[in-house]
Amino acid sequence: MWLYIIIGLFFIVMGLAVHVFKWYFLISGYNTMSKEKKANVDTEGLGRLMGLYSYINGSVFIVVGVLQALDLKQGLTGALAFFGISTIYLLIKAQKYDGNIYDRDGKLRKGAGKQLILPYGIIVVTLVSVAVLMYFSSQATKVTILEEGLKIHGMYGDVYTWENIEAVKLIEALPAIEMRTNGSAVGSNLKGHFKTKELGKVKLFVDTQKPPFIYFEADDRVVIFNMKNADETQEIMGEISRRTEQGKAIAPGPADLDG
């Protein structure tokens, strides 16, 4: 909660610094220009653009912080998407205020196109990276039953050996999620590390709209996942239960260990 509010306040302060107090040296790239090139930059217009960008994004993050305080998490994904889109818009629009690139009629100056390669290249790479991340994050959880254990595929996946898997059970509802610590959240698809109210740190591979969920503990860690539908989740649950119970049945008891 407080993290998003602090980020929001930081954005607003930066917007005021550039827009109102005219601290243009904070603008990336402008402070490294020569005096001749700085004279060709519409700093007032650029400062106004950056101020608007900062005020809006700061307000959005503060609203997200308030929603977090009210246990309403739905606003986070939209806020991050808005931040990404507005940042791309800023990078494109900001070039129009640079008189070293565009003339007064808004036409690209001869030979100035090379200066646009870097910002536009960053935009393309960002868009592709976000698209790839969102695609894989929105896919149903994929698991493989191995001889040695359960393998959960994906960026945050791992192999959990049968002898280390404990407290396996089906649950109909997830614990209350307080925040994402290292993971992805695309719509109802949550993957990675999250902090919950009841269980503390957990690892999730779930579509929150498709219960039930398989809960288990391994290596002092709570893992919760589900499949693309309830039937498949039930099927995987049965296989995990069979494997873990089988492992316990063949585990050596005290008499065996004593010889």
C-alpha cells in the first residue's frame, strides 16, 4: 500500500519540479546538450508535457495504494498498463519539442532521423517484451509428472521432489493476497512470488477464476497452483496424492534404520 503511495508522491513532486519550478536539468538528455542545442528545445512545452505525465501517473499510483488499503487489488494491472502506455506516448511526443530534430513546421530536419533510432528502438523492444511477457503470463499452468517429482513449467517454475511434498490438499479459495513481491499478474492469472495475509510468502501458479486449487508445502515453502479447468486440476491432484502416499509407504521406518 505505502509503496504505491510513495511512488505516486514521487511522480507528483518530480512533475512540480520540472513543470512549476522549471528544473529542466532533471530532464534526461537535456542536461547533457550543448548550449546551442539547448536553445533549440521548447523547454516550456516539454516541461508541461512531463508535468502532465507525472501528475496523472502519480495520481493513478496513489489511487492504487488506496485500493490496496481497502483490499481491492483490481486496479494494479490497469495502472501498470496505463503507466507503460503513457511512458511510450511521452517518449514519442517529447521529440516534437526538440528543435534539433523537428523544425517549426513539425517536419523532420535533414539528417536528424538518426537521433530517433534510440528512443524508437527502446519503444519497440519494450512493446515486444511486454507482449511476450503478457502472453506467457496469461497461459494456463503447465505441469509434468516426473519419476522424481512434480515439475511446474514457466519462468517461476521448479521441480518439487515427491519426498519433499507435504500437506497436499485441494482448496476452494485462495488466501488474501497483500502484494506481489516477484511475479506477474495478468488479469486473473498470477504467477510467481506473492505475500498473503494468512500464509505469508507463497508461490502461485493460478487462474483465480478457476477453482479449486492444489496446495502443498515443499522445502518450507507454500506452493499453490491449478490447471486450465477443474477436471484437470482434480486429475493432477489425484496423481500427486498417489505419488506422495506411495513415497511415504516405501520410506524406511525406525526399525529399518536400526537394521
